[in-house]
Amino acid sequence: MRELGLVLPGANYPPRAPVLWCCAQALRQRGAEVRALDYPSERPRALDSDEAGSFFRAVSDQIVKQISEVSPERVTFVAKSLGTVVLAHLREDLIRCDEVRAIWLTPIFGRAEVRDGAAAKPWASLYASGAADPLHDADGLAAVVAATGGVSLVLDRADHALEVPGDVEASVAILAQLSRVVLDFAGA
């Protein structure tokens, strides 16, 4: 099966940062071609502004372009933080392939439009959050998982970067755990 992995990074978390790198490597190991999106240099100051609409359209155009270049049977999105906001706003009719999957890393489910957008997506989904992330919304995550039947992984002591500050061994263990879960998800 021809698969495209599309990485939607965080605002200050690039595709080469540990969590996104591990997820991309897991998809590659399962045979996917993986590409990372570049966000427009002008990012909106507020995610509910007119400039946010322009930002979402520009990123959506990149997604459509990447999919049309590869013509995959399956697209797997790997979205981190701001990337989850983008993914929640993505119109499903823009994605031309047989199957879509999504890996939502540190999703911003405290924002109603992100929570509702994710809950409305019919895609197989994996959600990974840090229990110590101040943006983690346990109730929002539970609602989205209930709506989608997705797989949820809440990482003990992990912050918004899915790291345990001051504990490199715990942080590396989290990367290993997340990698195993993504490999299982990608292989399903």
C-alpha cells in the first residue's frame, strides 16, 4: 500500500524534534513516505482571527499539493500542538485517498473548535498527551476518544514536549513507549 505520512509540527516544535522524529521514523519503518509541512512565516496572533483563516487555507493548500504529488492510498497525519489545531480545521473533502489516519500529539482539546473538529473526523486516530502538560484537557480527550473510538495514550509526568523535565531516562522511555504505540498503530 502506498502511504504518505504528513508531519504538521508545533509552533515551536519542528519536525526534527524528538517526538515528531520518532513518529516519522516509525511510519518510515512501516513503509510510508514521510514529508513535513512548512507553515507560512506569518502565523496568526490569535487562532480565531481572520488571519487564522488565511493560515489554515495556506496549510490546507500544502496538504492538497503533497497528496496530489504522491497519490497515496493512505495518508497518516502526525500533528503536534498547533498541528492539531490545523488538523481539526482541515476539510475532509480536500483529502483524496482511500484511507486517512491521524496521530494527534499534545492535542489542544481545551479549545472547543479543536475538540469538536477532532471528534467529527471519521479517521482512525491515536491521541498522545502528557499528564503534566498544562494544555492537556483530560475531559476533552475522553470526549474525543468516545466520539471516534480512537486510541489514547496519556504519558505520566510528561509535559507539553512529551518530556519529563530533569529526568532524561524517563524522557527517553517515553519516546520508546510512543514509538512502540505508533509502530502498532501504523501497522494496523
